[in-house]
Amino acid sequence: MTFGGAYAVLPYVHEAAVTHFSWLSTAQMMDGLALGESTPGPLIMVVAFVGFVGGYGHAFWGADAVLLAGVAAACVATWFTFLPSFLFILAGGPLVESTRGQVHLDGPLTAITAAVVGVMLNLALFFAQQVLWSSDTATWNGSAILLTLGAGVALWRFKRSVLEVIAACAVLGLLAHMA
């Protein structure tokens, strides 16, 4: 059980799926995270992507059924991601509601909120490390660093909208990848 949702769990998902089980590469995990961040819905749905890529890549039921293996693995990952949450909500919902308005819980809830912000910062730094530093070649990713700095300048200095910056970064990232 964690506080912070996907932001707290995704570094562990990365460690298990990429490092421990080798279901997908770091680049594939970052692609899944980018896809998850760019679409509406909960970020934790990245586990469905991880499950699909793991099932598809390992062809659990043979080479003729890779798509079926991917879909089945994505469904299992999604089921076991959300099942504990639903059980917690159904079983603990009335208890949580009974604490509403109790002043003595303000301190612990404020501390939990601060911890969640810290977890989100940790995740941002973790993702930055994965994108900006290539552990395979032990080098910095210059194009990713320039793109990050350019996006920051566009957002803060020139007050461009997030959608404009995302679109520009997508085009520039694609061009850098093709070069």
C-alpha cells in the first residue's frame, strides 16, 4: 500500500519490469510513461502497457499467439493493479468518511501530503535520470538535455502553452531521433 499513486509505484514497476524480469527495455518503459502522461486517465495504466509488452515480447503461448499473450498480460496487470484499490475503497470507505472534520488528523494528513510531494519529486528526478543519461553508453543524451532546456525556456520565459510545447518537443524529438 502506498500514498502517491502511480508516482510512488512506477520506480518499483521500472525496477521489476526492466531490471529484474527484463520484460522490456528502459527506452520502452520511458515510451510507455510518455504515452501515459500524454493521455487522459490515470498514469498507473502504464502497467497495462508494461504487461502488454512483457506478454507480447515473451510469447507465452508461442509465436502464433503473441498478440493474445500481450492482451492477456495487459488484462492481468490491470486487474491486479486496481483490485486492491477497489477492495480498500469498499472496505475502508466508511471508516475514512467517519474521520471527516476531525482536527487531530490534520497534522498526519498534512505530513502525508508533504510526503506525496516528495515522492513526486523523486519520480521526476528518476525519470530525468533515465531520459538524460544513457546507462548503456555511459553518456549524457545531449538532444534530450537541449529539448528539456528549450521546453523550460518556452514555458517560463516565453509563456507558451503546455500543448504548444508538447507538440514542438514531439516534432523536434522525432527529428532528433531520425537524424
